[in-house]
Amino acid sequence: MAAMRAAGVQTSVHYPPTHRFSAYQDVPASLPRTDAVAPRLLTLPLGPAMTREQVALVVDALADALAAHASMGRNP
């Protein structure tokens, strides 16, 4: 997310695991796959009003961020 922000692309996480919401704090839940995937989720800009240039900016920024991440010996 930091690399995308540095490239001028806003990202977010729109769908955190719902079993972690405070409303469910008293409900026992063991969802190891959800918990394993959650830290790797990223919501990219999207929408019908995006121009081709904006889409290219997002794609290029993501490719650069992933390449930088991989060069540090990390998995995406």
C-alpha cells in the first residue's frame, strides 16, 4: 500500500474479515484461511469513470510495487 501511495495511487482494504468485527467479539470463530489471506488483500481503484491513463497508472504502479516486493525476497 505504501508503494502504491508513493506512486500516487490510493488503495484500501474494503473487506476485512467480518468475524474480527467488534459485533462478533463474543462469537467464537476459527477461520484460519480467512485470517491467513486477510493481510494480503488490497482494493485497487476501480470504476466506470476511470480513463485508460488512470487504469495504466494503477497497473504500472502495482507491477512496480510487486517487482520491488519480489526483489526484497518476499512473496506477494
